[in-house]
Amino acid sequence: MGKSWRIATISGIPVLLHWTLGLFVLFIVWFAYQRSLDLTNLGYLVGFIICLFICIVLHEFGHSLTAKRFGVKTRDIILSPIGGLARLESIPDNPYQELKITINGPLVNLAIAGILAIVIGFFGLGFDPGFSDGIKIHSGNFVQSLMYMNISVFIFNLIPAFPMDGGRILRSLLSISIGRKRATFWASLIGKLFAIVFVLFAVLKGHFTLAFIGPFIYFMAGEEYQQVKLNEIMKSTSLAQIMSREYIRLNESDSVNEFLQYVDQTEVRNFLVQNDEDQITGSLPSIFVEELKKNSELYVQIKDIASPKFNFLEEDRSIDEAFRLMKDEGLAIIGIKKDGQITGVIDRPIISRFILEHSRTKFLS
Ligand SMILES: [Zn+2]
């Protein structure tokens, strides 16, 4: 995603500004210069953009706070010139939950527009933003412009194409009857058709923003389907199918020097650590081994470097479960059991290889 700066943390969710917003500020300065705006007009324009971004943050919180109700955390909210993005840790499999999370974003903009309409009506401001003399924001059309922008954000987000909210809304509605994978296939196909229509329209009308957005939507539609397909494969493949049956048990009290001599003679890089009673007490992830080679004099025994983080899963559990467990507990390696016996291990490199092999499969299959 590139560099971003945290500007606030609201309800435990960091709000970040993406560096490209800096380019956006330069664009505003250029725009103001082109239109020979005076300082007052520039002030209104900047104020308007700030208000618009606040509305976008509220939109993202519409998603995030709904997600929170379903136990889904938001990693962060990123603001960039093309809008906001709430990065959720996961999307619920339950289509009704996905629908609520998604729709509550655009609904925030509709609610803001409604409130602004009441304000306009109450103070008798008139609904015409008066853009006949070019787009210029001033005290007379500030509230009206903000209302129309919120309506635009609402409508734009309902376009049924990924990555717009409309794409997710369509997917979750289809998921209810035909399942998530096929729903995503159709939603991403419809998204691609929209993208093609956008580009055709852009070429015919000379509309450059759409010409840029079209290929982006086309690409995102494909990515979304790939992602869901990968998730399905991860859920349906058992650990027994990809786990490594080769692993080595080390004793906590083994000396590091002996271990390093030994490690060069074996290809195996999965180490479980046990105590004198043969109980697993931790692990030695492969990255630790590399570290150990550089700074071996710092450590005397295996227990000085072993990670106490460790857990087990049964062989018939899915890769997806192992992946989540690693993420939740910060594990690098998981022991695999069958009938109470340790039969192998799975670590991050094995999962990464699996993801790599399956994330570039054909689109239509
Ligand atoms: Zn949204």
C-alpha cells in the first residue's frame, strides 16, 4: 500500500492518510491557480474537501462498526485521493452479515445527505448549488454541494462492480441462493461488463476519469474472484494433504553449538522443542535458525532461543484453520496430530507455497 500516516485512532481503529494525498494537495493548488481562485474561494474549496473526507471516514466507520458487531476487526482505515478503504481482517461467510456490513457504508452518506437536506430546508437555503459559472464553492452553495457529493458517493458506491460496495452487495445477495464461490464468479463477471461499458462510455464521451476507473474495476473483479476461489481451496484442503511429515524434535537442554553443526547436514527446517518428559514446550521456526547462525555465541541451550508459542491441530482440519490460528496466535509453526500422536508439522513457508501455487489458476474453471 505504500507509506501512510496515522492521523487518529477512533474506537480502536487507526485512521491513516496515504502519501498520495500529498499529490492531491498539489493538484488542488494547481487547480486553484488555473481557475485563479482568490484566498477566500481556496479556503472554501479546502474546507469542502476536508468535510468530504470526514464524510468518507464516516462511511468507512459505517462498515467497520457494523463489522465489529459481527466480531470482525478492522485493521485500519486508509484515506487516499480515490476515497477511503476500511481494511477488515476478514469478510464473514454469512451473506446476511456481509450485506449489512457493506450496505451500512453508503447508507451513512445517504443519512448525511438527508440531514443536510433538512438543514437546507430549515434555513431556506435553496437546493440549487449554482454551478452555472463553473464549479466554485462559496458560502452560498457549500451545504448544497456537500449534500450532492454525498448523494453521488451513495450512488457511485452502489454500482454493482468490485471494488465498489455495490459489487459486494450483489455478491452477498447472490450468495444467499447460489453460494459464495458462484456468487463471486457472477458478481465479478457483471463487474467486468460494467468496466467495459465504462471504458466505451469514456472513449465516446471523452470522460477521462472513467477511462482510468474502467481497467481498475476490471482488474479488481478478477482479483476478488481469485481471492474467494483461493479461500475455498484453503477451506477444502486438509492439513494431511500438505503438511510436512519431516520434522525434528530437539531437547530444550541441547546445546546450540551441537545443533548448528547438525543443522547443516539436514534439509529439514521444522523443529519442535520438547522437555525431558517428551512434552512439546515450543518450536524453533526456520527464521530463528538463520538468526542463530549469525549470533550463535549469544545462546547456550536450545531453550534460550526456542519460541514458547506453539499449538496443535488435527490432520483433518483445513489449511484455512491453520492459517487463521497462525495469524491469531502469532505462530510460525503448528504441530499436526492424528489419534493423539504428532504426525507432522505445518509452517508459514508451506502455506505460502500453497497460496502461490493456487492463486494464479485460470479465471474460468
Ligand atoms: Zn464503502
